[in-house]
Amino acid sequence: MIILSPLLVAIAYWASAQALWSRPDAPIALMADHRSFSARSINLSAFHIAYHRVPAMWRLHGPHHLDRFLDSTTALRFHFGEVLLSAILRAPLVIALAVPFAHIVLFELALTAASIFYHSNIRLTPSFEQALSRVMVTPSIHWVHHHRCPEDTNSNYGAILSLWDRLFQTKSATQRWPDMEIGAPDIDEKPLIGLLLAPVTGLKKS
């Protein structure tokens, strides 16, 4: 992630400069940018579904799911190929919506913060989490996505907002429990070299 950061920033900056129309990037404009935020949020969920269902994309995304001990560090454990591809895939929407570069930066910061939060192993009070989960992805929601069970892994794709799973009918009915087994279905954890080579060698059970 750190090594790719300059390239990711360059892709985002290039995309924002190719906007099909123009709009202000002042703070007040950012506050009113809910349409762009919603569109980019639903776009993330759609791409997340693709990463699970398209074999070539799963080879990039799979290493993220092999972590057997879910915590906030898992939020940063993505194959560099997936990170790069995601930046490229997001560019057309940035161009079409004329998203200013400042808005891109703030959106990515919000996404990173949300990802660290819902990958964490913290436990919220049931009443607070239930209320929050109506709008945002929470740890209990995303832990189910990392459950080592095919039906659950292929559900709960939300990246920031939880409502898209209800819209796409991809919300799991499974509830998180203390000893929930984490990992990818039928695939064991791999050493670093195996994770790096996953796009080429694939992800097979050890």
C-alpha cells in the first residue's frame, strides 16, 4: 500500500482532471456531495461482489480472506494487484461524476477509517451496534463476511454503507458469535510468497 500510494494518487488525480464537466470543490460543495458519495459507495459494493464471483478477480482478492485472525490490520492486507486494479476501476466513475480531487482524498480517508473499524475485533453494545448497522457496516456485519463458510463469505459486501446489501439482497442472516471461524472456504493460510503469487498460481487448498 505504501509503495503504491504515489501511483494511486496519480491515478486519482488524473481521473479528476479528465472530468466530463466541472463543479466546485469548496468545502460547502463537499458537504452537498451526497449523490457522488452514494454512487461511489454502491460502486464499491458492486466491485466487491465482482471480486468474489469473477475467478480472475478472486485471485487478487482471496489473500485478504486468508487471514485467520481478523483485526484492524486485516483492513490493510490487500494484494497490491487488487489495490491497483481497484484504483483503475474507480477512475471512470470519477470522470463521469466530475469528482474533484479533494473529494476523492476525503472519500478514501473515510473508506480507510471505516475499513479499519469494521475489521477490528472490538465489540459494541448490542443496542448501539444494531442502530449503527442500519446505516453503516459494523464489525458484526463484516466479521460474517469473513466467516469460513461459503454462504457467508459471499454476502455482506458493503464497504461503508450497509444498505446496499439489503438492496442487492446479499445481506446474510448469520449473526456473529465469539468463536466464529475466520478465513476463506476450503483454503488455508499461505506464506507471504504464496500470497504475492496468488494471481498467477491461484488459491488452492494446501
